[in-house]
Amino acid sequence: MPLADRPRERLLSLGPAALTTVELLAILLGTGTVRSDAFSVAADLLTEVGGTLRHLARKPAGSLAVVPGVGKAKGARIVAALELARRLDIEQRSPGDGIRSPADVYRRCGPGLRDLVVEEFHLLTLDAQNRVTRQALITRGILNSSLVHPREVFRAAIAEAAAGIIVVHNHPSGNPAPSADDKAVTIQLVEAGKLLDMPVYDHVIVGGDRYFSFAEAGLL
């Protein structure tokens, strides 16, 4: 490939917005193989995961490592870049934004949760004006009533002197419908919140581009 047409040189001369997704991936990969350059490996990788960054973001580093021309180091580099993109999206939303509806919760938490391959349970602490003062990861893994204990949730909430809380978790399946364990966790948290005079305003489940709200469904 002529020097001026190589992805890195095009980025430096034209800026990142001028590059295709494959070209940007090729820059992350850096090198190709004996038979294929970085651009070809990037194109094959994107095809392998279904053609979109959303699909790529759902892949753990280990599954990327087995794609020819990627390997462990390059796979880790790609996962790290996508994680930085998620965190940038979170940073761009002011931590002091008010929560007025479940849709606000989804807009805040959805981008960081909807493509994860494991369940994560997050806590949003709110002040008296329903502004978010902190978003905290409570647990990662399979969600059930024994793994998400009210003690862990409210310890973080008390430390923030929260006026109330909202809890959020994701369903990697993409279906946000609550399970029996989701309902049991919610009941435990609501009852604990009553004892501590720290109301649980909502439990929102993120499933892909959809969400389920216990408050919206009248289940709180």
C-alpha cells in the first residue's frame, strides 16, 4: 500500500473522522501477518464479529485472540480502546444531572452496560434534588439475591449521604424482562431502604437497546 494511503498516515494528514472503521482498527492492530497486512486483518476481524463495533464490543479479549493475525496483545489493545470509548461517553454526562425518569437512567447507564457479556450491578446515589452524586459498581457476575446484599449497596449509599438511590443492572441476553432473582433483590433492597429511611426510587434493567423499570411497571 502506498505510504500516503496507509491508515496511520491518512489519520495524521486528514484526521480520524476521515477514516473508515476498518482503517481505525488497522491502526490499533499496528501490524498484520506474513500473508495479510493490518488492513486485511482488521477487515477480517470486523467481518468475523458481525460487521459492527457493537458486536465487537461484546467480545472478550480471549475470543479476539484466536482470530488469525490478532493474538492476545492486539486483542487486549482493541478491548482497551473500546472500554476507553465507553468511559468517555460516561464522562461526557455530567455527574450532577438530575434523574427525572427511567429513560434518564438508561441514557446515563445504558451505553456502559448494554454490550457487556456479564451482568454488572450498579448503584446511583441521589441528592435531595434527584441529582446523581455517584455511580458505583457493586458486583459483577451472575445476579441473585445472595450475591447482591443490601449491606453492600447501602454501605456505599450511606458513605455518600444519599437522599435516595436507584439501582441498575444489565442482562447480556438483551432481554430486560426481570427474573425471579431480580424481583427478590428488589424486594430486599426496598425493605432495607425503608428501615434506613433511604428510599429505593427504581431498579432499572438494561437489555441491549431496551430497559425495564420496576417503578414504571408499578412493582416498587
